[in-house]
Amino acid sequence: MTLYIPYPEWIHPQIFPGVPVLGLIRWYGLMYVFAFATAFFIMKRLLKEGALDSSGYTATEDDLFGFFATGIVFLLIGARVFSTLVYDTSGLYWKKPWLIFWPFDSQGRFTGLAGMSYHGGFIGGLIGMLFWCIRHKRPPLRWIDAMTIAIPLGYTFGRLGNFLNGELYGRVTAVPWGMVFPGAPQFSASLDWVQDIAAQAGMQIPASGLVNLPRHPSQLYEALFEGVVLWLLLWFTRKKSQFAGFSSALYTVGYGAARFVIEYFREPDADIGYRITATADAPVYLNVSLLNISTGQVLCLFMIAGGLLLMLGAYLHHARAKPQTPRGRGTKKHPVRR
């Protein structure tokens, strides 16, 4: 009995494979368009609810567009810079930084800007939003709260784009929903652990040669938990937050926690491996210890810590700014006459 899912043969990175010109259009790029459009639609809803208004000022759609566009531009810059300078181990972009935004390979073929880092986009987007708010004298926490409520549902499309690209797949597994990704590294069928995984998954493999084992569809895990579930949490708590900055802090902690856990199912980059290891020569394609920590997990720990500090700081700021009832001016208590 087969206990795994083959990657659909009809899915290709290109939307129109083999078609001149149209073959350059990729699912991943289209998913970015869907992501930004979804986030902007949610922010327009928040604008109508008055979430961006402040004392004596009513936000307009022009304000919203300027804020959103600035945040997205800085997000893309941060995501690309972080991906090339932190995750690329070849050193090419440190030696030739002009290639960071060069969308062609050494032979002049168009490749697009392949490689984006979420954490770099998080930092870049935050800088962009702060820049816009300071320049236009708008309350940063209130505006950033709105953006963080809008981001997760749009982020879902980004991870779906990774799935359609057949990239960022998870570690080897024998769970029934494990999927065989065509571009994943293969393993020798003569290895005992490979035969064990294949047997558990009901996979028929040759006695020798290479075999492509099922893997966790970690892109879909991220789309669900870092996208849909986190968005629902933020959406239904948006009107219950008692102070500006609550949604931003909740998003930062929530994303960091969800991504930290899912990283145990997602395969780290082979050329980077783990930042913290508990076992020598730990393979990246198997989860042999929860103490083997990837780069993404280290960054998520910083996110969780930062989100908790933001939550505390925003609450204390709100408490100090909250008007206090002058002492002695409360409800006057009359003596009881007997």
C-alpha cells in the first residue's frame, strides 16, 4: 500500500512552460502579486473601520497607498539583501554587490531575483514603515499594527509559490502525506535507513541505485500556520487589543513560535547546516535531535524575544499615557445616617 504522495506532474515553475515570452512568467512571481493584493485589500478594510485614524486626523486611501508601497519596497530590498549576504555561502555577492539586484545569469539569461529571505523582508519592511510614519508624522504602532494584521494571509500565497516551485521542501519522512519532490536530493537505496523509510512509506525501491524519498510538504505547513491560522488569530483579536502595538507584538511572537516549530520539519540549506548542533555531523535531511538549531530558528528566537519586549514596552507606554483620575476627585461617599 502506497503511503506517500507523488508531486503532481502537471506543476511547473513556469505558468506557460515552453511558450515563448510567456514562459518567463512564473508561479512564484504571480503569488507575490496575489500576496500584496490580498494584504492591501485587508488594509483597506481596516482603513474603513477607522483603525488608522488618530486624534484629530482621518486617514485617507492616499495615505494607505503611500504607507503600503513604502513598506513593500523596503521589504523586497531587505528580503533580497538578507538572502544574498546571509544565506548565500559562496561569497559572490560580498565581492560583487551589484549582482544582488541583477536579474540575469553569467550567460545573459533572465533568471529573475531568485532567493528572498523572510527575516530580511521583516527587517526591511519594518524600517520602511517606520520611515514613512516618521516622515508623515503618523503614530507608528497604530499603522504597523494594521500592516501586521494584513501580512499573514498574503504571506500564505508566498509559501504556495514555494510549493509550486518545488522548493523549500521538508525533511525525509514516512508520514502518509509525505511528498516526493522531483528536485530533492536522492539517496543510495543500499542504505539501511533509506530502506526503512521506504518500507514504512510503502515505496518499492531497487536494491541499488538512487531513490527519492518522501518529504514533509513544509511549505504547506507554513502557509497554513504562519499564514491562515496566524491571520485568524490577529483578525479576531484586532478589536480586543487595549493598546497600540499589541497586534504587532502578537504577530512577531506568533510567527516566530510557529516558524520555530515548523523548522524541525523543513530541511535547512545544506551549505549552511545548523547554527547550533547537539550531535556531530547531524544530517539536515533527518531530524535526529531537537537541539540541532537552524539559522531560521535562531532568527525566530530573536523575533520571539523582540515581540515580548515590544508587548511589554507598548503596554507600559499605554499605561503611562492613560489619563489618571485626580486623587480626591472620585465619587464622593456620603456618610450613612443612622
